[in-house]
Amino acid sequence: MRRERRLAKAALAADAWRRLFQFFISTRAQRDRVLSRHGLTPNDIRALSSLASGEGRTMRSLAEEWGCDASNATWIVDRLERRGWARRATPASDRRVKRVGLTPLGERLKRKVFRELNEPPPELVALDVKRLSALRNVLSTLPEPAGESSRFPKRRPESRGRVRSRDQELPAPRARPSPRRIR
């Protein structure tokens, strides 16, 4: 009986994951349009999401996070640096290391792009409030990967782009009326 429950639960989880993944893949065009408007590649936005202004990150830590070798991380950072979005600096405390951080221009770009990427796809907006609330509540129970809350700027719908602190709780999203009813 327990084995059957475990198998049923695993099958249910697999079906839920398949649906989430297919939805994510099917809405790729919306994300691609946002990146294209800003002249970004998926690698660029991943790099921007890993960086912040301030002390910066070492090239080694970036390469480890991105799952690439140091030369590839250097190429990615070079691209951001040429466009004025990132800068390398040598800290006075350790002149052997280069740290990479976002420039003010890079910070503004990151906030703007994530504001646009956080706009829900029309398929989500079309859901009624009850289903959107249920979906949000279920997804909010999933664990957040370590360090993710500070990497991806979040905003309240009414904030018009202000980035929230990672320690502040987000309010329930406001849903737009659905043009059709889903039963």
C-alpha cells in the first residue's frame, strides 16, 4: 500500500513537473522578446542576475555558479564590460583577485529587464482569480534555491518597478479579470 502511494505520488509529481516545464518552454517567445529589446542573450541575463553593485564576485565563483570554465566566464564578463554593464576591480586587500560587479547602468538594466520578465504571460492572466491564487499558493510552498531571493529582483504589482528587499514579504498578486471562464 505504501509503495503504491509512493508510486502514485511520484507519477503526480512527474505530471506536475512536465506541465510546468512545458508551460515554461511554450512561453519562451515572450522572454526572448524582452531579451532582444535590450540586446541581451540568455547568457547575459544569467550573468546580470549573478552580479550586483558593490564589492563584486570573483571570476572563479562566477565560473563555478555558471558551470563553465574560467575562460568562458571571462568572455561573458568581457561582453558585459564592453557594454558598460559590469566592471572589474582589484580590491586593495588582495591584489591577486579581480572582482566583478555591476555598474549603475548595469543595475538599472537588470531592474528594468527583470521588471519586464516578471510580467505574466497572457495564459496566466487569462486564469480566474481563484485558480491564480491556488497556483501562487502551491508554488510558494516550494523551497527557494539558496541565494536566489537576492539575485532576481521582485516587485509588487503596484510598486511600478521598485525593487523589494529580499526580507520583505510579497503581497498576493492582483489578477486581471479573465475574458473567459475556465471550468
